Amino acid sequence: MTEPGTLSHGTGGTLHIAVDAEHYRIEAEDLKNLLFYGRVIPITEDRSRTISCGILVSEVAIEGHAAMNASGKAVMLHTRVGSYIVPLISFQRVARGEAISAPLFPLIPGVTG
């Protein structure tokens, strides 16, 4: 069985979420709101595309959100391709750059942690 997805550390403290062929990110400035204040933060996707005259148009779209679970011991990631959970300690280690990546675990529908 393959991992359903991966959370990884990126440049400037951005976190990258890879699920199948989808790639999302959590901006570094949003992490403080999640980790220190427990606020729900956006998960975004870069939708860069080239238009007819060869000009690159970059758009950022909110494609989901991240939130602490009820116990405060894990982070739930909800995207349009599914919902996943990461233990808080693993999420923090990736956010601080102590770990390069952490696996995402699928949430069972109807179970919100």
C-alpha cells in the first residue's frame, strides 16, 4: 500500500502537501496562526498557466483548510481530494525544518478527531 500523501518542508518555511497528482501549500505566515493560536488556516494551490500570447498567469486558489483536531494532538488537512491527519509532533518537526517530510493519514469519513 502506498502512502496517501506527504507533508514536506519548503523554502521560506512554506509547507508542501502532495496527494496523488495534486500539490498544495501552507504559507509560513499562516503556520503561526495554526500552531500558536489554534486558528483554521487556508491550504492553497498555485494555478499557473500560460495564455495564448505566451504570458504566464499565476493564480493562487484556496483549495482547503488545516485545523487542529479536538484533542489538540493532531492537525487535520481538508482538501478537495480528501481529508488527512498528521500527528502534531510530526507536523511541528516538518514546520521547523527538523524533518524533511511526514506521511499523511487518510481520515475516515464521519470521524473528525
